Amino acid sequence: MMSKDTSHFMDWWREARFGLFIHWGLYAIPAGVWRGTLYPWIGEWIMKHARIPVKDYEQLATQFYPVKFDAESWVSLAKRAGMKYITITSKHHDGFALYKSRVSPYNIVDATPYKRDPIKELAEECSRQGIKLCFYYSQSQDWHHPNGIGNDWDFKPDEEKDFQEYLDNKVKPQLKELLTQYGPIGMIWFDTPKSITKEQSLELKAYVKSIQSDCLVSGRIGNGVGDYASLGDNQHPAGPVHGDFETPCTLNDTWGYKSCDDNWKTVEELIDLLVNCVSKGVNYLLNVGPTAEGIIPAESIERLEAVGQWLKVNGEAVYATGATPYPGEHGDVRISQKGNTLYLMFKKWPGERFTLFGLKNRVLNARFLADARIFVEYTQSVLSTDNNLARLDLLLPEESPDSLVTVLALDLDSVPSVDMRILQQADYSIRLPAHQAGIGENPSGVTECLPIGIMSNWNDPRTALDWSFEVHTPGRFRVALELQMHRKRPELYGTFPVTVQIGEASVKGEAGSINISRDESGDPFHTARAELGEIDITQTGTISAAMRLGKAIQNGADGMPFASIVLEPK
Ligand code: H79
């Protein structure tokens, strides 16, 4: 007999969807400035960027006295934001332990005048307020330990270090402390595996599980042995992901506090990013960097509280939901599902009429999470003249019921079942993404790069990408190409000559290093959009499309980072 007990040690994490990341440590004191020089990039990296000797950086500990730290207010902020777990830096790359450690005196209790253990206070609050506590722990980089990776200005080059000695004498003993001093821990959030071997990753994982068997380990433990996988820092999924994923993200550009970083994302952007993660089944781990005094910046608090307000109304579409059943996107709508309910999350309000194509179930009820009293009229039909395209026509209020993303819940007669073809959308647009492309003749090994949804190594004009899609309303369309390009090094990309064939029509153009903006974050990708021209689609039904490179690409940057073709009605 199969067991009826289907509970799983990852259930809490899969249901949570939204967590608070906290980067707090000695780097909050310089806050981006060392000896009068403002250092670019992320604040917690200042020791490495300024190549600060261990003995100088250690002096910061003598000044660390966060008088305003208040565990109750940090945990209640996470609760108000609608977050279900907190992941805090117990030790970042600088090697400083933010908790009482017997393994190394380089910790907040023994090396600072503060002498309190904030992790202990947070653990007590988390347990009181019912939120999971998790620890970030930098297992590979440690710029304070002679055998940790990354510090070559005080110590030997990494290749000559005895990394195993560091694992045995610092990492494992500190993990043991973290897993025995603070009650049940949700996860150890390992980061930047660097040169750690598969045996060492497995050894660390087994070690964690031997102390707390239900404690998760993050994907960045290295070598693919984590309990789930991680997207890159501030990376967002473009298409479906296979398996459990989380994306760690910032509110501005830094993780650790930086006094001059004012590049705050707006509440609108944050909710858009959240619903995009939710629609792909990806957890969103959003960061705050408290000051050296122990204050979470007011700009962070305001934004998290606003997201929390939205979640209070719309959490049903977020917590314990699954990814959209559709293979692709629906314009400005993101979709999630739970049981027999499909949630349409409108990033832009469509106005009175909206059509959802390809839903095969019967709709029993349509209700807004923001206001269940609003009556939504709808009709369903299947058009045999359009290759059996199912359509659900909704009559909506002219004004959106919610001020930000509005969620419409569709209660169905059974579990959502959808058309898996690429469908022209209600606004007549058509998206042909990398993750839905067929890859033709492929001698040079072009691959689809999930989950960020770009083609990798596409530099070969012999390889065509192809699609077929369903058109219900022919007409003239603008053809645009979206690429995801590296922010820091746009010069690696030249431009790419491409030909796009849509049915009988074709357009040629150049896509490439345009609209790349540099910023402080060092995040890897930026969307660049190129307009290629216009084409006519003259008939309804199934249309095919293909794209080729005009010449071989030799740019040392992994070919053309193609994300999507977008056809928009003229
Ligand atoms: O903890 C946060 C970061 O400190 C950590 N991961 C998140 C969650 C992280 N470790 N390494 N990295 C992120 C990537 C670092 C990239 C770097 Fe650079 C390239 C460091 C130095 C060169 C870009 C440019 C970032 C800083 C300068």
C-alpha cells in the first residue's frame, strides 16, 4: 500500500513563497566608504574591494555597538510584510560571526563592546511570532581565515590553501553551534560555492542533516546537491522552472547597508517581481541591510509594509500556490493556481474586456480578491473555426478593483487544464520565447538556458530556432527582439544580425548592445530590446516562425543571449 502521509520536509518552504533576507555585519559600519573613498558595488564586499588587511578590518568590531537593534521589531516587520521566513547572515564572506561562537573569538559577543547575541534574540522572537529562522553561512569564501577562499592580500593564493582544514576547523564546528544553540532552524543558506568539491558539498549537507534532519540546505552549497536550486542574485525567471527554486533579491542595489545607495525599487516593481516569481513557482527572498546602529532603513520598511498590505488582500493567490499551468506568458497577466482555482494577477489593468485563451475547464465563479462583491460576467466558447481555440470572455469593471496588481480568482469545475500551444493573446500580441523554441540543426550545441529563459551558446548561423503559434486575429505586427545581456560588460556583445521569418513574411535587423544601463548592483542581466520592423499575418490558424543569425558570432560571451520575439499589433 502507498503511504497516505504525503507531508514532506520542504512543504513549509514551498508554501511560503516570500521570505526576508537580512545582511548585517561589520560592513554596515563603513557602509560603502573606506578611508574617505567611496567603493562601488555591493557594501558587504568592501573588505575585498578595498583589500583591507584582516588586522585593520578586525578593528571595526571594536566599534560595533548597535544600540537600536530590536529583534521584536525586525521579526514583526517580516510578519507585516507577509513573509514566512527570515534568513540572516550568521557569517558572511568577511568571516565575522554575528552570534556567540566558541570556535572563533571573531564574533559579536567576544569581539565587540555590544556583547549581546542578536541571533539568540531573533531566534526567540521568531519562535514567539511563528516565523521560520534560517541562517546564511558563507562556507567557501572566508576572508578572515587563512585557508578560507578569497583573501589573497593577507594569505596565500587560493590554490595553495588547505581548504579542507578550514572546513574541518571552522565551518563544521560553527554549523554545529548554529544548529544546536538556537532551536529548530529552517535552512542553512550556503553561498558562492567557488572551488568546493562535490565530496565536500555532500559532506557539509550530510553534516547539517546529522544535526537537524529537517533543516534544508540551499542550492549554493554547490555541485547540485542542495535541497532546491537558486537563481542568480536578482535574477528573475523568464519561463517555467523545473523543480524548486528561490531568487535572492535586493530592495536597492546592495545587500549590506550602504549609506549612498538610493536606487530603491518602487512598490509597483516589487509586487510585479513577486507575482512573476509566484507565477513560476519560485520563492522570492527579499533583502534588507540594517545600519551599524541596528536600524532597518525607513525606505525598506515602507516598501515591505506596502507589499504586506497587498498580500493581506491577495495572499490567497501567493501562498501554497503552484506555477501557471500555461507554457508561456499572457502579456501583462501572471497566473498561479491552487486546487481548482486559477488566479489571474493583472500587472496592468486591461479595462472592461479581457479574454483568456486556452482554458479548457468550465468556470463556476469569478471573484476579485480585493472585493468579492463585484459581479463579473463571463462567457466561454470553443471556436472550431480557430483550431478549437477555447476562450473565456470576461466583462470587468472599467477601473481596477485593486490599486496595484489586481487578482481575479477563477473557481473551476476541476484542476486547471490548458491548451499547450502558443496562443495569440487578448491584446493580439504573440510572444515567442526561447524556452518554447524548437532548436533545428544544431552542430555547435546551442542550448536553452533555464530558468532565466535565454539561449546559450547561440553563435551558429546553421542553427535556426522555430515555433508555431495560433492566430485568431490577423493583421500587421511590429516585430521586436528581447535579449538578456550582461550589465557590466556590454562591450562583450557586438550586435547580432538576425532574420526572422513569420509565415510568408520576413524581417531582418540588428539586435545587440543597445539600451544597456550600468548600475551599482553587479547583477548579471539586463533586458535589451530591439525593434526589427513590421510584418503582415494574413490568415488565422497555425503559423510558423523561425529565426536565424546572419553570420557566425565570435564575441566570447556565449553567443546571442536571446530571450523572446514579441509581435505586437500595429
Ligand atoms: O550575500 C550577497 C552577496 O554578497 C553574495 N551573494 C548575495 C546573496 C555574493 N557573493 N558573490 N557575489 C555575490 C558575486 C560577486 C561578484 C563580484 Fe563584484 C564580482 C564581486 C567582485 C566582482 C560585482 C562587482 C560585485 C562586486 C563587484
